[in-house]
Amino acid sequence: MKRRFEQLVDQHGSRLYQLARLMLGRDDEAEDVAQETLVKLWRNVDSLHAGQELPWLITCTRNACLDILRGRTRTRGLLQLVASENKAQGPADHTGPGDEFDSGERARELRVALAGMPEPARSLLILRDIQELDVATVASTLELSENQVKVYTFRARRQLRHRLEEESDAQVA
Amino acid sequence: MHKSPDPFERDLERENALEDSRTVPREPELAADWALKRELVGLGAAELPVAVKTRLRRNAHMEQRGPWLMGIAAALVVAVVVAAVLQSPTVQQPPTGSQSVVTPTARDLAELQFAFDTINRTGKRAAAKAGREVQQSLVMPDLGLSELPYAGYVRPYFERPDRSG
């Protein structure tokens, strides 16, 4: 059991951490989410059949991230009421100082634009384009058909591209 | 008449084309999608921090030891209970029915009789003394004896302390 657990941590731990970082934009929260998910894995490793682990792990990680993001949205709503926060700020602007994990400006732009995407578009882009997971695993994780995964990913990517272009145009203007 | 393809089917075809394409597609929009797709690969890649791995290993180790610790604790409790039971003082058995009947001896009966007699005598003496003391303070009520015929014969009877005869 312990060996299997350690194998799964080595195999998928970094992927989960990356998913959490991209969804949350904060290293500390991403660490917490990854750790929490892997602790759950330890407790459930016996009940998981071979091949089920990755969709299960991604689902746990994604749900934990979505919980945190929902909490942030609530907090941000309150802060906006109090401080009349600048509307132009994207979701990634609320991340902490430790979120500068991509050094390039373009990478930062991509990450900010990605963080501003709605669900499940953001998760689809992370899982399909960034992590290059196969369609079947993503479909199983997000409870979609394989064709839906493909089409929604295509549309999410195009939406992201339009956002980036609009942002670029705004900066030029 | 040419029927426009279903948007879902159209996007599915485009996504399949993007996946299969090793080179930049000719259509400009699709080419931009293709470029972005390649740009996104590996964005924000990172290793799971060593600190997290260490905490996980420690946690797993602790949880694996948990049942052993519980077993040791349970064995200790059982040992203490067994020791307590074995070392407990022997409980006195209650006397059986035949042993509980006490037959008084003649001496016991004589002592009991003497005690009763003493109580009786002392009680009578205390009552007589109290009667004498109280009688002097009592006022004889007027019973209207003077109105009765032969009152002179009746009065001494009522005035006598001992009315028994």
C-alpha cells in the first residue's frame, strides 16, 4: 500500500501541484491543495482501482481549488463593496507575492488570462493543452463525453486567444 | 441547397484537425489557435515541493503505525484489568440461612430480663416522682361537687392522690 502510494505521488504529484498553481495562482495554496489531495489518496488508495487514480486525483484537486476560488469570489465581493476595487483587475491580480512562478512576460499574460477564464474552460485548457492529458481521462474527470471535451477545449482556447488579443490591443491603444 | 454544418460538428472537426496537424494550418484563425495550443504546453510546470513529499511520507508513516500503537495500548489496558482482577481482595461470602439463626443461651435471656426489669422500675419511679412534683402546682378544678347530694362523702375520694380504692 505504501509503495503504491509513493508511486502515485511520484507519478502524479507534480501534475496536481501544477493544476492547483494554475487554477489558484498561489504557490502556498497550491501546496496545501496538493498535500490535502494526496493525504486523501493515502486514505483511499486501497479502494481505488488501477487506472482510476488520476481522474480521482484531478477531481479532488480541482474541487479543492474551486472551493478556494469560490471563497475568494465571496471575499472579493465584500472587498469591492468596501473599497470599490478597480474593475479592470483580473482574478490573478488577487494572488499573493509568491505567484511569480513564470518569469516571462508572455507566460505571465497567459497565466493571468487563463485565471480569468470561466469553468470548465479553464480546467479544460489546463488539462488538455498544458498538461496534455488524453481526452478519455479529461472526459472522465469532468464528466463529459470525449467529443464534448474536444469541442469545449477548442472553444475555450479560442476564447482565451480573443481575450489575449483584446488585452494586447488595449495595451497598444 | 447547401446546409451549414452543425456548430458542434464544425468545432469538433477543427479540434481534430488541430490535434492531428504537425504544421501550421493554412486558415489564419486555426493557425492562431494552433500557435496558442503549442504555447500553452508546459505552462507553469513545477515539481511537487520536497517539503510536501516529506510531510506526506511522515503522515503515511504515522498512519501506518497507528494500528500498531492502538494494539499496544489495547494490550496494556487488558493487562492492567487482568492484574487488577487477580489482585482484588477476596470478597466475604454472606452467611448462609442456617448460619444466620442465633440461639440465645439462658444467660442471654437472664440478662435481657434484667434489662427489661430495670427499664420498667426506673420508668415507674420517674413517673411517680414527676407526678408528685406536678401535683403541687396543679389547681383542682371546680367540678361542682358541692351541688351533689352527699358531697361530703364524695369530695375525699376526688381529693385523695391515690384513687384506686
